[in-house]
Amino acid sequence: MITLQELAAQMEKLCPLSLSEACKKKGMYDNSGLLVSRAGGVNGVLFSLDLSRRAVAEAVHAGCDCIVTHHPAIYGGMERIYESDVAAGAVYDAIKRDIAVFSQHLNLDLAAGGIDDMLAYGLGATSFETIDKLAETAGYGKAFTLAPTTAGDICERVEREFKTRKYILYGSPDKRVETAASFCGAGGSDAAAYAGKADLIVTSDAPHHVIREIAERGGALLLLPHYAAENYGFKAFFAKMKGALGARAKAEYFEDERYL
């Protein structure tokens, strides 16, 4: 068994909440940390990119009394907890089942070895430069070089590494790629600002004006499903936490294949 405080301290080593606070000072919104508490210790932890009713049901089935998510379980305009609501209903289920919930969002996006770093590694980077640094070893956006390849070859790599075919490539599959940039999550505005500086830019959730900005500057844009792009790095975080928890608490992973 592990206490909530001990679990929080272990995660703090990998994704300090100070990174989330640094983002807030720059005008970004976040809600990371312990969002739903419970009395007593934790015997099992389920890691899931989102808090969903399926994730809560899986935690109950696996005997886990704590869920750690990437996307905040309580976010933005959630003001009331209704059983019938999609997002709030999952929080309702967790409380009803006496399951604690942590969320590690922007702090895990930006941390060394976090979601943004792992996106670049998954695309084939062996090293990179951080485009927007918030700390010595943390920041958003990665620029890197690749051995000469094509956009089509990178799409094939995405299928292998990220386990998805739901990507969209704007540009020719035959386009030669030697320089790339990646931005995890909804990185459309950052991707637009980087247009013309890389052969290929990879992100998720980019609006049309971003697609057009990159295409008009002669680049290619690869849009990955938000879930698949971040699930890759969150699984790496899970593996580190599972090793850190050891025999003190079991660790399980829930992957929602609907979004891959």
C-alpha cells in the first residue's frame, strides 16, 4: 500500500507541478494534481489518458482505488457533478466508488521524458531542440533532424509506433524529409508559427488556417489523433511509475481503442 502523498511525491519527480504553474503564469489554463481524494491508502493505480466511465469501470474490475490521467478530470467549465453528464459522470462514478483521481497535464506535457518529448522520439528523433523552453530541461515543441526519408515513410512509422491509421497527411507522401518539428496535443498555433522552418510538422487538432499556412510555405503537415499522439507518451510515463511503485501498489493501464 502507498499513501496519496507518497504517490504524489513519486509523480512529482517525473512531472513537477511547478511546470503547470509556469504555464499558468504565461496565461494558459491547467488543472493538474490531486482532483479527487479518498481516505486511506492506495493498493492499485490505473493509468488512463482520460477519466471516462470505462476507465472507472476498469479500475473497479482491476481492484484499483486510484486513477491517474493525463487530461484533467475536472477542467474548464465543469461547475457541477451530474451523473448524466459525460465528463462529470465519470467524476461522479469515481467518487461513488471511492476512487482517488490525479491528473498530470501540462506539467507532463513539458517535463523531460514527458508527452511532448516522447512524440518526437516516436517519430524517429534521437535528439532534439526544445522550441519554447520553460525550464532548463522542459518546454514545448521539438525540432529535430532525421536521416533522409519521406513523409510516407514517417506515416508508416506512425502506424507502427502509435498504433493508429487515423492520421491525415497534408502534402505528398513522396516529399523528402530531413527536418521535422512536433507539438503534442492541440499545437496548431505553435505549428503555424513554425511554418517554413521544417520539411514536416507534426501535431494534432490543427484548424484550416494552420494547414494552409504550412502548405503555402511548402511544408507538409501530419495530423495525428490527439489520443494516439499522447497515449504513446503516457504509456511511457506509466512504465516509469510502475517501476517506481514496485511491490507497494500494483499499476495497470487502460487504453481506449475507440480513439486510436
